[in-house]
Amino acid sequence: MSAFEYKAVDKSGRPARGGLDAVNEADLELRLRRMGLDLITCKAVDRKLSRLRARGRITRQDLINFCFDVEQMSRSGIPMLDGLRDLRNTIDNPRFRETLTVMIEDMEGGKVLSQCMAAHPEVFDKVFVSLVRAGEQTGRMPEVFQSLADSLKWQDELASQTRRLLIYPSMVMLVVAGVVLFLLIYLVPQVTSLLKTMGIALPFQTRMLIGASNLVLDWWPLLFGVPIAAIVILSAVISRNARMEYFWDRAKLRAPVVGVIIQKIILARFATFFALMYESGITVLDAMHTSEEIVGNRVIADGLMRAGQQVSAGASLTECFHNLGIFPPLVIRMLRVGENTGALDVALRNVNYFYTRDVRESVDKALKLLEPTITVLLGAVLALIMWSVLSPVYDVLGKLKF
């Protein structure tokens, strides 16, 4: 099949653009007609380029709505193929509508839903596909899609909390940097020329401020270019070198204040998906293997890999998690009780609740701590600059006799 980019119109005459895989132009026109679109023009494009342009167009909210709709379809007893056809006609997102069209055609060819989803990894990740496959095998599709919807909502909330944690200090630091640069580039040189005409001895802090101003004015290409180049080079090295990526991930976990929150966010994600996979009927070994790919940190992923090896060797899940040294004693105790009583799924839900609540509280505390800290830092920087600028002027005024 070839990849095409097309221009089309719907039944009401509204234009639509997108990309779709088809055998030829006639097949493309037939597929678009099934989507309620009439083809205007099309052109064949490179498949990788087409997927790269289409990536990121399906939002998490689209997936949440999709999971909710499929859950209701499954509970109502509607055949999956018929339900997907009806769902495709109600979706506004063109990219998602195209994805569902391809999935429907694959299902008409004899594939099951999980196989159709696996063909679109840019939309449905490995955890999503594994859970749907487990739901197909156990006959628990409504429960699986309800859990997926809840999990996606939790991810959305977690992403929102993380943005709150990062955006505020980033904006404040940007404002601080802008104010400091303005003072060093514009205000300090003017005050320096005034002080030179007075011919007075400058205090140490004023000389330091003038030196910083001259450094910024004379060497600004290096001061701005070197950090940017260093960040670009470091990012390239980390992305291409597994050892450097490991050290970088370990450094993030050991960062003061933020490192603890990052570790809790990663463990909360792991606990959420591990509990979800276990409840859906996926074996512990398969769940741990899949979790290695979703934690997003090489240090914790390597720890989970070692824990999986211990489980396969016959060790208990609680013992393996205890040997990792990253879970608090309360979590280990909950898991031990769950294993001893045969209610590991309940224990995993408790772990999930524990970390979800802990992450939310940690982010709130960090925000409450960051706001006054950054305000004090901003005030201290500005006070130091103004003191360095005005102190020699006050010295001169103090020596004048009226």
C-alpha cells in the first residue's frame, strides 16, 4: 500500500485534509467515501514523511473519548465492527477518523481489535494494545476500556500537575533573567558613565556589577551561544549513548527537591499500569517486562528488569520490589499482605492510590515552596543590583555640605 495526502470535502461542503494509506487513487477515493468525504486532489508521499506529519494530532482527550465510547458499546452488546463504523462517523479529528477507517478495514479482513491497534503504534502504545489483547482473551472488554479511560484521565491530570510545577518557576526565572539583563545592558552603563565623571572610589559590589555588565556587553555571543550549543550537544550525546542516558536519568533522580518528585511520578505511573495490567489478566512477568518500556527512566527500568529476572527464578514479587530499594516500606508491606492473602490485585490498587495521592501532595507542596522561594530570590537579586548601583551615589550625597 502507498501513502497519500489528500484534499476532500464532506457532505456539508467543508474542506478536509489529511493522509491515508491506499492501494491506488481509486482505493483512496473509496476509503474516503466510506468516511463521508469526496476526494478533490491527492498525491503519493513517502510513508515515513506522512507518519511524521501526522504524529501528535491525536490527543489524549481523543483517546479518553474513544475508550469511553468503546466501553459503552461493549456493555450494550453492540458488535465491535458495527460500533467502530458508527464511531468513525461521529469523530471530528480527521487523523483519528483515518486511523479508525484502516482499523475497520483490517477487522473486515479478519483481524481482531488488538491486532488492528498494534498496526498504529503512534496512536496506541504497547500497554494499550496489551490490555486490549488481555480483555479479548478474558472477555472483560468493558472493564479494560473503563480502566484505560481512568488511566488516561490520570495521566492527563499528572501532566497538568507537572506543567504547573515547571511552568511557574520557568516563567519567573525568565522574568528574572530578563530584568537582570536589562539592568546590566541598559541601566548599569549609564550609571557607570555618571560615576566616572564624579571621580569617586567605587565599592567592591559596584565594581563587580560593572564587570558583569562589561562581560555581558563584550562577550554576549559566547555567553548565550555556549550554553545553547552545550545543551544541543549534550542532548545528542544522551540520545545516542545508552551509558550517558543512564547517567542522565540517575542524575535526574538525585536532583535536590525535584528528583524526589520525579521518582514519585515514575513510580506512580508504574504502579498505575502494573495494577491495570495485572487486573486485566496479564501475567506478572509480562506486566513487568512491559513496565520497563513505560517508566521512561533507564535506572528504574534496569531495576524492574532485574526484579523480573528474580521473579522468573522463583522469588516473590514483594521480595523483588524490596530488593530494588526504591519503594517505601509501606508499599512493600501492602504488597506482602496482598500476596499472603491472595488479594494482590487489591494490594496493587492500594499502591496505585498511595502513589497517586503522594504525587498530588508532593506537587502541591513543591508549588507552595517554590512561590515564596522564587519571590525572595527575585527580590534579593534586584536588591543587590540596586544596592550596587545606588550605594556610591548615596556616599557622594552624604559628603555634600549644604
